[in-house]
Amino acid sequence: MSNRRRPYDKVGGARLTGIGTAVLIALIYGLASPPDATDRQILVIVWSALLAAFVVGVVWPLLVVRRIEVEASSPRDAFVGQQVPIDVGVSGITRSCEVRVLDPTSAWHRVASASEGIIDHLADRRGLFQHLRVEVRVTAPLGILAAHQVHDVQLPFAVEVAPRALAVDWLPAPAPLEGGAGDVSPASLGGDLVRSVRPYAPGDPSHLVHWPSTARMGSLVMRELEPPTPIGQAVVVDLRDLGPEEEQAASYALGAALAVLSAGGELVLCTAEATGPVTGRVRTPIDAGRRLARAVAGQPGEPPTGWPIVEIGS
Amino acid sequence: MTARTSRSVRHPDRVGLPVWLLAALTAATAAAAGLAGYIAAPGQVQPATGFLVGSGIVTLAVLGLASISVRMVACTMLFVSAAVLVRFGLLAGSLTSGGQMVLAWLVAAVVVLVLCDQVGTQSSPPLAREGAPGAAPSVAARSALGVAVIVVVLAAVLAPLLLPFVGEPTEAGQGASLEALRDGSASLRATSSLDMTTRPDLTDEVVFTVDSDRATFWRGETFDIWDGRSWTRSDDGFQPLLPGDRLQVGPDDLGARGDDVVEQRIRIEVSYAEVVHGAASATEVEIDRPVRQRPDGTLISAPMGRGTTYTVISRREPLSEQRLRDTDDGPTPESVAAQYAQEPLMTDRVRALAADITADATTRYDQVRAIEAWMGERVEYSLDAPLAPKGVDVVDHFLFEAEQGWCEQIASSLVVLARANGIPARLVTGFVPDEQDPVTGVFTVRQRDAHAWAEVWFPEVGWVPFDPTANVSLAGDDAAPQTIAGWILDHLVVLALGAAVLALLAGPVRAWLKRRRAARATRPVGWAAVTVARLDALGARVDRTRRDHETATAYGAVLAALLGDERLTSVGQVIDDAAYAAEPPGLDRQAEVDAVLADLEAVAVQEPVLSS
């Protein structure tokens, strides 16, 4: 697509195209100084046809563009710099209209016979987005006027645009899980060392049956395993007073979070969201991205006691 | 070896453009340019050549300039054709092609704009998912035609509203010029005599246009003295008129008292003109220069150039054959009889012929009609007729020797023969309506439309025109048959609008026919099918539709139980027998079934009988 911005590529409003301007000039010229013609009637018919074409070319798109409805949906997760496939549906008089997504401005897509399709939209900012601006343009039928209408579409699910993760080489330290976040689950059925045995309880998996004790006791006895030494990190993200470096800090925080998770460590993210300070366990990269997408400049949540802490930001 | 490579330099809006859309845009643009060339073709170039040149250039430009936006090429060509059309067509002084071609150009221009817009939209990537159908040619065609029809209809509505506000009733035009003495100016110059021994040189040059709501003869000058070789007038004096003065109406011009008003707006299209043409019995003239009036009502203006426009208002009496016969007893004023009823110079055999032709006619009107009828039978029209030798009376030579001639000789003969019977008559020269623009109604008057006819004076009515040439057949071929191409050109607007309406209606009509066909296909045929449909309808009333596997017999039994009417069991059996049995039930059994169903259909819906 050409990068040149044509005058009628401005967002919203209605404006004459080049053809429309030429027709208008011809109309005004004909009205201001009607030429001396052999047959003034035919001259009037030509002028009237020009006027009729101008009126049709102006009124039609203005009416049609107001009768077009737009809905859109988007994947919930994205990251900065990603082309997000926006599912756009157009209803109403959709013949010969064009749509594009704004913020940032995407390319125009024609809506010929189908009324829905995908527009790849660049996620250029981190954040939580509930609305999407979609612009409709109608130039039909004569290409005299480009009528634009901007629709503020409510998305069914907010798009959470995570920062682009920086590559961070991070090795999380041992973390005292029991003294940390309360939602850390005991790993009684996970681990690699047999700590003790206990009688069978309904629901226990069969591969944990301790067969020698079962044989001796005459009833099922289950193994209890010792979990491995936990490692983890509490990442405190403070985006206050960073100015232009705020996004870089968020990207660094996501890189650190991903490093902790990829090393098998437990992760607690302490951030500030629009609703206030938030401290919480993060188990997947998607969760990390969502938390950092919602992160704003403010007082971050308090890290759990005893956890190794890394503070990012001010 | 050197590998030859070819680089595609096609403009982005041509890439992926459907072939039909490119072809349609090329054709529409070529048509617009061709029509502009047709309309604006200069005199020495045939309009068809102008069409071919215009459309050829545009076709090459649209298809050949592949590196330039096809929209830009098409729009540029459209605006160039518009400029050519306006500059060399509408403003050139003579719109020889008429309004139909201009209207056709308008339609082509609208189609070009619609298709350009579609090309612009097509250059955007589609929103549709993979495999979704693209734009259809039929949709584009309907859009283009629909918009064209709307624009033309709107223009037709707007034009009459705007017309009064455009242009002045009188315009000065260009200054008169004597540069082209051999052009059509000669036929618009005032003259004191009309030489009948020279052959007229009639061309297609437009001499003036007339905007009037009716066709009539546009009178120029009259002549009343015949010397056997040429016409002159007995009183060649002038009465000067200043702008704003009313015309002097002569005592013999009784038509000027009429209530039937004819207004004509005439625009001069030649470089020099003096005679102010208009329908007979002009009572007012609106012109921006001095005018002189002869006693016979002829108006002579100061020299007028191309573009000079004036308005003439004429009046006339309602005429009928009966009225003209009834006026025969009225008196003829002495002045009229003295000037116009005197026997002109004529040979004895012409005099005898006049008496012979009108012997059986009892009224003045019948006498004139008898002369017309006689000439219609005996003489022929030909511009190649032999000229009268020197010293020979032209009318005598025409009536008895050549028996061929043109309008001047034919009309002169009528005047001479009428005067031989004491009927007041005079020769009139002017122009007749021939070519009317079907779009604007404006008459285009060419030099070849120059004409001569006779005027006969009737008591209480005044001067009445008679055109004996209209009764005379052409020498050689009786009539040139109209060609198919000519007929199409004459009816281009009607044909185009009809085709557009048909095209717009084609889609809805086709859809309606399809629905109708589908409805007919599902309509039950035969007694069994119709009756089972009635049974289905009965079951639907108690919310028990027939299952796919159920026969009519089984369904009838179910309905019999639900509705508490055992007769339905046998109804189902009869239906199945009618459909499948080797010996179908007779008409009496079918009638019984029909009666049962009619009974049940007539009663109100009953509650189904539920088993306990």
C-alpha cells in the first residue's frame, strides 16, 4: 500500500475527492458565467446533469455511511508490535464501502459482498483496551464525496496488550514458599523423594501406591513425596516517574518474569493497576503478560515476606 | 546467452483488477470520448470519424498506459472529452449532433464515474475471508445504470426549473461580418427581388435555431410583383422602429388579432443576417438593435452576427377548412385587391389553365385547393429541373414544358394561377421546420430548409399560408426509405432509457420468476397430492404434522383418533389407493373424501382427543 496520505484519508468527516472538486468547479463556473451556446437548453441540461450528479454523489454516501453498523472482536492477548487479527463485521448497506481500524491507522479494506473478515491491526501500545475505533468510508456511487464515519466499537473481551519482552538471563533464587504467598499449594503429591507413607484415601493416583507396605499391611498404602527445593522470585514493578522509560521497564519486567518461569521458578508479580496495588502468583507467560498489560504507574503491591525480591523501575 | 527479463510496471490499482471491470471502464470511457468526438467533429470531418478517433485514442490510453492509475487515465480522458464537448460542441455555434448525443455522453460519463469509484474500491484488499466471492459484474452494471437513470431523470426535472434563470432573452452576439459571402448569410440578407432564373444552392449549414413550443413556417420576406422572370414588391418602403416600439400591424394582417400566441426565441448562427424571421403576423419583437418594418410586416434589422438572439411574438387566428369556406362571402378591401389580386404577367395558356383548374370550385378556398391538387398530380419536385430559357415566362415553362421545379417555381405558379382567378395572393420566402432536437425541442434551421410558399388573403382571417410543394411528389424515387441506423439514431434516447429500465428490472423480474417457478415446483399436482396436502393442513391445525415415514393411511388413522372422526381412516386409505393402487378409487370415492375433508375444514379447530 502506498504510504502517501491523500487529503481524504483524514479520519472522520466528509470531504470532496479530486473528481468532486473538479465537478464543483465546473458547476460554479457554469453558474457564474454561463457560456453563450447555440442551444441554451442543452447547456442547461448539461449543467443540470452535472448538478444532479453532484447532488447524488454527495447525498448518497452521506446517507449510506450513517446506515452502516460495525462490530468487532479481537483475541484477548497480544503484545506490542504484534499484528492482531481483528474480526470485523459490517452490516447495513455495505456495498462499495471500505473499513479500516484506527489507532494506529490500518489499510482500507473493501467490503464488497462479504460482510465480515479479518483486518490485521498493529498493537502499538501496551495496555488494556475495551474499545476499538473502526472507520467506515463510502465514496459510492460516483466517487465525488468521501463520507467517513468513525465507530467506537465495544469489544466483547478487552484486549490485553503485553509489553514486548526483553531477553533477560535470570536465575531465580530459592524461595520459602510456606512463608510466602498464601495461595502457594503444598506439593505433597509432587516431588522426587519419598518422605513417608500413609493409608490410601479415595482419589489417590495408583502410581503412588507403595506396594511393599501394602503387601505387608494388607491394605493400600500410599507414598508421600518430598517436593524439590523451591525456587522463585518476587518481581516488584514500579512504573512511577519513569517517563519515556516506562515501557522499557515493563518490557524488562516481562523478560524477567519469563526467565523465572522458564527456569521452573515460582513467580510473584507486584504491580500497580488501575484498581490499586496488586500482588499475586503468576504461573504462565500469558498471565505475566496480562498482569503487565494492566500495570500502570503507581504504588506496587507489597512482595510476600521472605521471598527474594527484584525491584524494577523507580 | 542473455536472458531476457520483463518487468511488470503496472500501477497498483491495475493489479488484481477484474478483467470485466477494466473492459467496462475502457468501453465507457471510449464511448464518452467517442461521443464527444462525434459531437465536436468539425464541418469537414464526418461525425463517425470523430467518434472513432476519440474512442480509439482513449482505448489506447487506458489500456496502454499501464504504469499510470487506470482511474486517473479514465477521469482525465473524461474531463478532456467534456472540455472538447463544451468548447467545440456546445459553444461552437452549431450543435449539429443534437441533444441526444449530449445525453448519451452524459450517461457514459456517469457510468465512467461509477466504474472509476469501483476500481478505486477494488484496489483495497478485501475484507472477505478466503474464498468469498468478489464483486459481480451484474451488480456493477445495475449500479451504473441505476445512477445514470437517476442523474438523467434529475436533470430532466431540474432543467425546466433552471432554464428561466440562464441566458438573456436577447443577446448581442458577435458583430456582423461580410467575410463569408457565400455562406448561409445570403439567405438571411434582405433583398428587393427574387430571381427565378437561378438555381438555389442549399447546404447543411445551420443558419439559425428556434426555441419555440410549436413548429411553424418562419417567414422572412414577401413579394407581390411578378414580371415573368422574378419577383419584386410594390412598396419597398420602411418604417423605422426603436427598441421598445410596438410593431405596426397592417390593415390586411387580420391574423395579428388572433388569440393564439406563438413565442419564438431565435439565435443567429451565421456571420451576417438582416431579415428578422418569425411566424406570420408578428406583433412584438424583442431585439437589441434598430429594426425597420416594411408595409407587409417584414422586419429588417441592423446587421446581426453569430450569436445574436431575438424573440418574436406572433399571433394567429384559429383556422379550419369550414371557416375558410364560410369567409368567402366577406368583402376584400380595395387596398388588398389592388395590391395583391391584380393579374400578373402571364401567358394565355396559363390564364386558360387557371380558369380550367378552378372551374368547379365555388369558394376561394376550394379554388386554391384545386390549384394545389392539380399541381400535385402534374408536376414534380426536383432541384435539377431545367431552367427556363431566356425570354421565357418561368411559370409557363414550369407548368407546360419542364413540369419539374423547386419550391419557388411551385409556389410562384400557385400565386400566379390564384391571381388569374382574382384571388389576392403573394409569394413568401423563409424557412420551414425540419430538425427538432428530441431532448430540448429546439429547432435547428439549416440553409437547405429555405423555402418559398404562397399566402392567400381571406376575409375576416387575413393571410393564410399554402404550401403547394407539400403536395408535389419528388422526381425519380417517390420517397427515400429510412434506414435502420437512421431510425435508431432518431430514437436513441428512448431506446437507451428503455434498455436501462429493462436492465434494472431484469434482476427483480428474474428473482420473481425463480420464486414463482419454485413455488410451482412444490405445488401438489394430482388429486392424491392435493388431498394429502389438505390432510397435512388439517393435521397442522391440531399440531400433529405428518412424519416422514408415515403413509397417508397411517396419518389418517392418527388424525382420526385425535379429531375423533373415524372417517379420516378411510380418507387416508383412499389417498394411498389413488396414489399407488393398480386400480385407483373411482370418482365417487374421491368425492366422498373431498366431502369429509370439506366438513372438517369448515368446522372450528377442535381440541384433540387425548387418550387417558
